[in-house]
Amino acid sequence: MKWENNKWTIKKLLDIHKKGQLNLAPSYQRNPIWTAKAQMKLIDTILKPQPIPNFFIRKISEDKYEMVDGQQRARTIDAFSKGLISSTDGKKISPANKNQFIKYPLDVILITDVSPEESIELFYALVNSSGLRLNVPELRKAQYYDTKFLALASSLASTPSFTKLDLFGQGTKERMNDIEMVAELLSLLKFGITEKKDKVDTLFESDITEHESINLSERFNKIVFVLLQLDVIKRINMTRFKQRADLYTLFGFIDQNI
């Protein structure tokens, strides 16, 4: 396989796409799956401006290309250029930001040749599987590293009383999924039974006050104290309540009936 590093602008990417020279959906690509929120965050990054990941593009001929990796980003860029989506704060493409937007530089890995014994489909799979991609709690740590809510969730997840329940394996802890579970339990205490992910996002984005942190910590620890008493009778990690959804239900039940 032969490849080269290129610098494109958004204008070049859009021009090639408008001419029908760029196939965004070769057969091995996944379907468009980005949420509106993910699209808006990409536009925020470009308008700031801050760097975004590389695009992998295969050059089929002088005027024909296919997107190997970067389909979701390319579709988002195209949608913003057409005024179909906005940034998080509601900004749409306008004369004020269009020039900056279309001049934004893109890092493009241009694949110029694939030998007969190689497979572009296999390369696509490799690009999307090599290394450990950041999961949701790891991304949140990067984005909300200085919030009181992250500090509270991290602190409670590592308390001796909570860790004594032994609900999470080492691999789960290394990927911060124990902190994500605690964040969901804290959202339960604050909002009641809701769509967990949305309310956890809300708590990270709006953060909590020192008073709320103290209150949530006290309620959380009272429930953990009850769980430890139940754990003496029957190890919770040997029951269905080790499952996240069931633990969430049990946690809420104890809170309501404590």
C-alpha cells in the first residue's frame, strides 16, 4: 500500500464531493450514525478553530476518490456548509464565518495504491479497531476534568465502603466504567428515575454546587451503608444486582425507603 500526507481545505473536500468525485459510502462503510449533538460538537471544534482527526481517503484515479475513514465528519461538514445544521450555540453558515470555515485545513492520508494481495476493506477494519478508542467516561474526563461533579463521582467510586461491594472488575475500573456507574446513581438521586445518559450529560455540562455535592455524597453513602448490611447476608456481586440496570433499581428503592 502506498500513501502520502496531504493538506486539504474544507473547500477542496466540498468541491470534490459536489462534483460527484468523492464516494462517501463505499460498501464496507458503516451507515451514517452521528447524533445531532456529535455533529454540533465537530462544528464547534472547526469554528474555534481546533484540530480534528485525520481523514483517510483512497485515490482511485485522477478525479475519483473514496472515503476510507472520516465519513461522519465529511457528512457533518457538508451539512453545515448547506445550512442544514448549526454549532452548539446555534451558529449556522454565514458570510461572517464561511471564509474561515472553508479555509480550515484538513489532514488527509491519501492512499494512492493498494496492491493485489492487500484489501482496502481490511485496512478500514484495521483503522477502526487498532488501539483502544476513548469510551464515554474517558471522553468526559477529558472534557469535564475540573468539574465538581466529576470529582464527586470519582471520589465516591473509590471509597473503601463502595469498593468493598466488589461490583467492578479491574478492566472495568481501568476504563472508568465504575465512575460512570456512580455518575448514573448520582443522577438518580438528583432527578429520580429518568433517561440516565441524558441526565448524566446534564450534570456534567451544568455541574453542581458545593452544597449539592455534600448533599449527594451524604445520600449516596447512606445507601451504600445499607448495601453493605445486605452484602453480609448475601454477596451482592453474586446476585442479579451486580448488573447495572438492576443495581440502579435497587439503589433507587433503598433511597426511597431508607
